[in-house]
Amino acid sequence: MQFPSSTSYALNYLIVFSVVCSGCIEARRTTLEPMSELVSTEIDSGLNDLPPAPSVPPGSTALRRLTRTQYEQSLKSVFGETVVVPKVSEPDIPEAGLFSVGASITSYSPRGIASLEEAAYAVAQQVVSTDELKSRAIPCDLETESTETRVSCINDIMALNGLRLWRRPLKEDELGRLVSLANQATEVLNDPWQGVSFGLAAMMQSPNFLYRLELAPSQVSAEGERFDPYALATRLSFFLWNHSPDDELLEAADSGILDTQEGLKAQAERLMASPQFKFGLEQFFIEKLKLYELDTLRKDPLQFDHYSPELMREAREETLRLIDYYVLERDSDLRELMTSREHFLTPRLAALYGVPAPVQDGFRRVTLPEESPRLGLLSHASLLSINAHPAASSATLRGRFVRTVLLCQEIPPPPPGVDTAIPEASGNTRTLRDRVAEHLTNPSCAGCHKLLDPIGLALENYDAIGRWRERDNGALIDASGELDGVSYEDPQSLSQVVREHPGFTSCLVKSVAQYATGRLITNEEAPLLQDLNTRFERLEFRLKPLFLELVLSPLFYNAGAPK
């Protein structure tokens, strides 16, 4: 066999046949406690008088591809924060508004696989050539003169990094193939570090790393069975940290700690007490609120001289900082996000919002006065910019955002061939409200637009980048309307109506459950969602306790039959 000195492609067939395809769909076989013997843990939140969660058949278990963020952050969690992870070309596809759900229905294209190969070798080369990264990934002396000691060290390196990368211990045959690959490369290249790099790169290209194989340890019954402990550790870590489990969580899986509700609760609390929970929390809201769209958003610079990519990055950060403030710092009612007067402003955002800059550089939390028109998330430049056109605001996009993202209501797509364009302004139709009224005379448009446009019109005082205005084409803006029978007069009162809407909190619970499980919640599981809704209300709508309640729910720890 001939090994190239710098390229990876000659190893393709060896990697594919000896590593990647081995054990791709096999579950780890372990013996767990019968479900009837698991102890139900009570959370110190006043919920001990509630009945246990209803018993329902679990939904099918999905095979989930790592998202781009999970791929990058998992490699950093394994090898260290300083490792540079090249971007992979495979895009994330949302389903039910979430990348984490879309990951269960997508795979990799040939182009994506090629970029994964390049990234794997780039990371592996960094690991074997950087002292800081070596100290974490190399647990032994690889430069020993003894061939026997070197082979033993390579075995230890593959076992340690295999556990971290594949999120479970390697089976004997898997470890044997990886060690054999690294030893062969060492002999041909006369360099044990290059041999190790080939072994590490092979692990990073395996489906065992690129996909999350979350299965039960044995045949799943109609009532479901608790996930394999390593699968449960993976599930927990990706939910709360958005990357692979750390060594302590893997040890908890190995020791049987995760087999009980007490152990699962303790590990969930540990993860939520870590600074890394901030990034997991933010990732949920990045997907939920579609904040990732700000990365590629563009506005007409001739129409909006305030616009810049830097402004959009700061607008995204403002929204995330407000969420962190209410969830992590205050641990308060999440509905306050809709009616908060707290803003995290930079000089750019302050200029956009028409208020004095609180600092010369960076962010600072400010409380806007009662007379300020800005109230809650619906006044954030991030959400207003995403839900608008490049050169103009959009009542339809903003109304759709409120109904589908904040309230989880379903809106059918427009019929094929229907002209959805809003008429241009004229002497008789200067404001968007006037133009929408004209548009709604078309019966094929009226059905959906009557559900969307009145809500979006309440936000017309904000232009396409979130700047406040009183008039549209010289005419005063009328922001009044109603949402599901409740009237409002302006954007501020719309925010209050959304805050009190029963669909707002139930939608959040549903989104959290689907984000955590990576799949759509089935009709049979609706009682479990209702149980979480009840608990969320009793918890005064605080998000951290809701996350913990979900972890301890059968929705999270019970495995259904694989798809």
C-alpha cells in the first residue's frame, strides 16, 4: 500500500471500508434497570403535587446529522477551543423552523463529503503538530524508541479520542481497525505523528461521529424503552450545550448514573450550571427566531443609510443578550421578553433607535423610558429586519412570523400562480395598509392575508431595518388591529397581546421539545406536551426549570422504534 505524504485521497477506500461502514447502525448492548424500577425525582419547584407524566407510545427515533455548529463545536470540545475547524459546505436545512429537526431528514452530498474529508485532515494535522492540542489528545509518549510502547500508545490515543468523538467506547474490532490504520501509516511515512493523524481523520469522517446514533439497548416495546446511557448522554449534551458530551458525562453514562432519574437530573443541573449552557440556550433561540438569517441579510443601501453587516451582527447580539439576561441572570417569566423595556445597545443600535449612545464601544444594558415606542422582542432590529424586504417593510412576513414562529399556528402556502405582490403606492393608496386593502380584494389572496397582514401592519411604524417612523409616504400610520379576537392600538399593545396569548407559551414548549428530540412531536404524544405546559405554568414560565422538566419527561429519555 502506498501512502501519500500530504494528500488524503489515497486513503479513501481504506477509511470507507475499514472504518466508516463498521458498526454504523449497531447499538451498544447494555443492561439497564427495568423502567418500573426507575425512581421518579421531584424537582424543588412546587410540582410534587402534580401527577406523573402520562404513559404514551414514543415517536420514532431519528438518525440525526450534526449541524454545522454542532460539528464545529464538537471538535472544539474534543480537541480544545484553539483548534481551527474549516467550514463544511453542507448547508443546514430547517424543518418545523429548526435545524435540529431538519438534521433528522437530511444527509450529505458528494460535495459535503469532500469538504468533511478536507476538514478532518486539517484538524488532525493541527492536533498532532500543536503542543496545546497534543496535551489533551495524546495521553502517552508517542516518541518512544520502543516499538511495542509506541503501538500501545497509539492504541490508547485511538481509544481515548474514539470515546470522545464517537460519544461511546469503541468496540474491539473498531479500535483494532483504527490502530491498524495508524500503524500502517506510521510505517510507510516513518512518522508516528502522521500515523495518528490518519487515525484521527478517519474517526472524524465516520458516521459514528457525523451522525447521532440514539438508540435503546434492546428491542423497543410499544411503551418505549430508555435510551442507551451513551445515547442519553449525547442527547443531553447536544440539547443543553449543543456539542458532544464532556468526559464527566461520558463517565456518568459508563457508571450507570444516567440509568436513574436522580442521576439524569444531577447531570442536567450540572450542565445548566456551566457557562457552556449559555451557548446551548442561544442556539435554540437562533434557530427558533431564525436569527441565522442575519448572517446573509442584505438591505438596499440607497434606502437605508444606517444599514451595515456590522449593524445586523450587533442586532442579533442584542436579542441574544436580552434572552440571556432574562433566562440566565434573572431566571424570570419568559413572557417578559415580549414587554421588556430593557435593551442591550451599542452606539450603532442607539443611533438606529434614536436614543443616546450608552457607551462609546461595546454593549450596555439600558432601560428605555415609558414613553419610548420600543417594547420587547417585536421592537428589535434583528426580528424586524429579518421579516422585511430588502427595500421595504412587509406586513405579510411580520404577520407570518408572529403566527407561525411565536404562536406555532399553521398558515397554508399561496395557491400556485397567484400574484402575491402588493400594489405600489399611489395617490389613493399611500400607506401599506391602503395597499394591502386593495390587494385583499383578490379572493385568492384574502384567505391567508387576512390572517397575516393585520398583525404585520401593527409593526409598520418600524421600517425594513427597525427604524421608527410615524408616517408612510407622508400619511400617518394606523397600527391598530386585532389578534385572534383581542384588539390592539399600536406595536406596544400588540406585544402585550402576544405575551398573554395562550399560544405563546405552548408554542415555546412545543419548540423546545422538538429541538431537544430532533423530530416532530406525534399526536399520540400530545398529552406529554400538555403535561409540560402545565408544569411550565406552575414554574411561572421560567425556561431553565422547563428544560429540566423536559429532560425528566418520557419525551426525552424514552426511545421509540428507529425510522
